Amino acid sequence: MAGTAQEVTNAITLKGSAQLVSEFFYFGINSILYQRGIYPPDSFTFKQQYGLTLYTTTDAAVKEYLDNILAQIKEWLEAGEVQRLVLVVANVDTKEVLERWDFMVQQEAGFTAEEAKDGKAGTKDLKLIQKEMRDVIRQITACVTFLPLLDCVCSFDLQVYTHKDTKASEKWIESPPCFIANSQEVRLKSFSTSIQRVDTCVSYKMDD
């Protein structure tokens, strides 16, 4: 019986995976906004997550924006329809894209969206998943040491890439991919829930 209980405890469904991934996106996005100085430090509060002290926005408008987008992303993750989430940092005055943070989502081998929807579960230990997430967040923080200084007022935007037949409300609009000319790309670590895998990289504009 003990073995059976352990298996049930460690079982991760597609819904549970979507919850973990969308939660990671929330803390990952907030970490980027804080570390890159997109908003003033005093507009953030801190919280313990993944064994780290992470900063999250207290700005009501930004919180509402993130909550709305991530709620939709969570639904799409549960349907296995998210291919990537991109955070774009641009110069407010010139609209020039300065950084592009890519979070690429894939179904793990052996877990097609259909199989996962049918209830097939992964058994990866939650602590190991959170350790992998912690390692990615730590790398996001460490990126400050090599990314060019953002010496202008910047804004951010989130883009979600889904399958072509994904249904979206009228609030979602098509937007250009916002690639960066003459860019440098750095790949960060990945994490896996055993159902979905997320690979992260950052592209940034090289100094002229």
C-alpha cells in the first residue's frame, strides 16, 4: 500500500503540469522585470518561492495584465496548445526591441497532448521539478552580469505562440515577432514536469 500511495502522491497530470508551468512563468516574468529595471525596485515585494527570495510586482495594472494573460496561458497549457511564451523588452521612445526572452514549451516524449488529456500522468518528484525551476530563475538573475545596460525607459510585452487552430478571444491580436537584428543569444537551463518541458533563452541587441 505504501508504494501505491507514493505513486499517487507523485502523479502529475496535464492540469497539474499546466499549473506548475504557468506559476513558473509568473515568477520568471516578474524576475526579469525586476532584474532588468523595467519598473522601479520599490514597486516590487518579495516572496519565498523555489527556495529563493523572488520579487513580484505590486503595480495594480501590471498585476492585472499578468494575471489575465497567465490565466489564458494556463488554459492553453492544459489543452497542450502553447508552443512558446515570449517577453519582449523595447525602448519606449524608439520602439526598438532590445531584449527577447523565449520560453519554449514542448510535450515530453511519450506524452502527446491527447494522452495527457486522457489522464496519463507523470511521476517526477515535485521537489526535483522545483529545483530545476530554481536553477532557471537563478540563471535569469545572473544574466544581469552580461546583458547590456538598459539606459533608457523601457516597456515590455508578452507574446504567446499557439497552434494555428487555437481559439482566442478578440482581446488577443496578431503582432509581429519582434526579432532583434544583430543579436546575441544565450541559452539557459531547462526544466521538465515530465509532461511538459520548458527551454529558456534570451536574445539581446549587441552594442553598436
